[in-house]
Amino acid sequence: MKSYAAVDLGASSGRVMVGRVGPDTLELAEAHRFVNRPVRVPEGLRWDVLALYSGVLDGLRAAGQVDSVGIDSWAVDYGLLDADGALLGNPVHYRDVRTEGVAQKVWASVPAAELYAATGLQYAPFNTLYQLAAARGTRQLAAAQRLLLIPDLLTYWLTGEAGTELTNASTTQLIDPRTRDWAHDIARRLDIDLGLFAPLRRPGDPAGVLRAEVLEETGLTGPVPVTTVGSHDTASAVAAVPAVDERFAYICTGTWSLAGLELDAPVLSEESRAANFTNELGLDGTVRYLRNIMGLWLLQECVRAWGNPELGDLLRAAAEAPGLRSVVDAGDAAFLAPGRMPERIAEACRASGQPVPETPGEITRCILDSLALAHRRAVADAQRLAGHSVDAVHIVGGGTRNALLCRLTADACGLPVVAGPTEAAALGNVLVQARTHGLVGDRTDMRRLLARTQPLTRYEPAGDPGAWRAAESRLSDVR
């Protein structure tokens, strides 16, 4: 039996979890949880990365002695370091407005179809490639000698060693998913210096040991190794899908919904690009073929606007509200920015000629119906585009706590939904560390261990499939 610290950073909170792993044991306990609160300063929206690092240190102190540490976080964002290794300002938040209109300028040099064929990444205005294009000409970028994605930056502060983990690097739109290496031609044509990036690492690679100062700060006894995991939290979450075979779709739920398939090779067709599917890299040479959906961000922003009422009360009211009365496109970039979310949802319904939800319960039901409909479309489209059929949908992450969303997703997809585990990213993080140290076997063994040890809930599809088809048609007419 060994213990592993999983640092798991989400867009709204961070946590340090301790996993205990043995031949037939997988236990996870929370050591420390802390808020991840972005800050709006005169130059834009920024991450408070020093507060995050402080939370990591507090979490390692609370975790106690562990056999290894691994870090995962959200994707695309980065910190810039100068020649001395000092951070050049707080990292820019992916919801910052600096990338507005940048994609069109990039496509003038590399057309969107060529970019997709080379990198397989869906269009999203915040992809690292567009962020770097937006930063061109700034003093910060000119002074930078190193670029580290967020989990790699924290790993660097813990160990003093720099690397670029591959699953997260694949979200930059600068990786070729076929070669699993940098897309050198794309970078050259866009004048992006790949020398800014540290050497690529893969899940399971060593990432150094905790520095003496970190050991003193946390009270740990060295040496404590840091192990490279799937540092994109979705890569870790997909690794923790407790599927019994390969015929499954997954939906990683939280601030975002990431819905798709685990494949052996990327899908780089023009039809795939038009459907806005992405090919991100996963564990053991796999491809995470998925679509980004706005996710529970829609509800989180509404809850904030309403003064943080009890979520349970909202969900009960939503369950009593009429279903599929009004739906919105949960993948629409119009919902990306924070603020006025209830009004923006109402405006979208009004503009499409649908009944306008008025009460918090009605708006919550509109959001959950819309998310389930987006899940339905993503799962169906992924199967068609990849030629890979599925028998079940696995929902992992924070959305597993939302029984209404899970039930609606089963109804919408017409497939059984298996919900759990909730802390999928942390469990995937822990399992990669344990596998590296010989306590578990391959990906199949990892998933069997998850299925044996983690609480799972199964939802069978029910209701009228025609109602979901009609809602999908109504939304298609709006688009």
C-alpha cells in the first residue's frame, strides 16, 4: 500500500487529494481544498497563480508523507519566465478578451482547414496558439525565455526542473496528434518560437524531486519524487473512466462538458473539423476525440447572479418544471464570458422564438435540458465521424452529483449512463503515479480497479425519444 498526492486544479477551485493504492484498494481522501479566483486588473483577466501555489503547498503539508506527487489542471494557459526563471506577470485567463478576432488573422497565414489537418484541434478562441498570436509584440513575450503550461509551471516551482507534459501540450494547437510531437511547420509559418517550450514529457516520466525549500515548507521528508501524470485534467479524468470494454463514450463534467470517445488514432477529416471536434492526446498513445461544451459554467454563473441559493432547491424546482420547453446551444461562444447569464439565456430563448424561462427553476431546467441535448449531439456525432459505436455513456467529474443532469443525458442519448467517479481527474492522477511505481498494470487494469472500488450509479434511458429529436430539430433551425 502506497500513498500519492494528486494536485488537481480546476477553473474555480483547487484540491490536493491523497490516494492510497494497493493490489485491490483504491481510496481517495481530500487533504485540502482552496478557491481558484481569477482577478480582473486594468490589463485584463488574470489567474492568481501565487495563491494557487500557496494552496498546493498547504495541501502537501496537510497530506503528510507521500510516495509521490502529481499535478493536473485546466488546459491552454501558461506562464512566461525570464532568463533567471522568474515569472513575468500573472498568467492570462483563457476567458480574457485579448484573443477576440485573432483567429481570423492566424487563418490568413494558415487557413483553418490546414491548421486542423495538421493539429486536429477544434477551433476555440482561447487555444494557446491564438493566445501567443495575441501576445506577439508585447514586452512580456519579448522578454520570455521559457513558456510553461500551468501544471508544468507549478511542477517547476516544486522541483526546479522544467518540462512540457504531452497531453496538455496537445491543447496548444502546436502538436501533431499523429507524430505526438511539435507541429514544426505550423509554428514556423506563424512565427511561434517552439524553443520557448521545455522538452516534452509523457505520463509516467519523472519530473524531479521536491526542492529542499519545499520540503521545509511542507514538513515532508525527502526525497519525494514528482511524477508526470496526464497533466490536462481531462486526460486524467478519461484515464479514470471505469469502462469494462472499448465501446463507451465519456462526458467529463464540471465547468465544461467534454464529450467524446477514446480512440487509437486522430480523426482529421474536413467533416470532423466542421463539426468542431478536437483530437487531444491521452494516456498510452490514445486520442481523446471530443467536443467542448459550455458545461455547468452556465448554471454556476446563474447561481452567482442569483446570490448563491441552495443548489438542491434549484434542482428540485428544475425537476418540477416542464421539460424541453426551451433550449439553447450549450456550445455557443456567446456564453463564454462571465456576467448576466440568466439574462443572456433568456435573450437567446426570446431571439429563437421559444418561451422565455423566468424563474430560477425554469432557467435551471433550460440549462440542464440544453446540456443533455448537447451531450446527445456530441455522442452521436462522435460515433458517426469516427466510425466507432458505443453501448454506454460514462459521466465522470462534478456533474455526477447532479442526478437530474445524468438522468436527462441518458434519456437524450438513448443509452445507459454510468455516473462516477466524481473525483475522476484526481483518481486518474493517482493511478498513473501508482502504475509508474508498479502497483497497478495497464489501462485495463486501472479501469477494473476503479469499477471494483468506486461508487457508480446507472441510469437507464426513459421517456419519449421523439421529444429530444424535436428539440434538436428546433435548435438546428435556430442555428
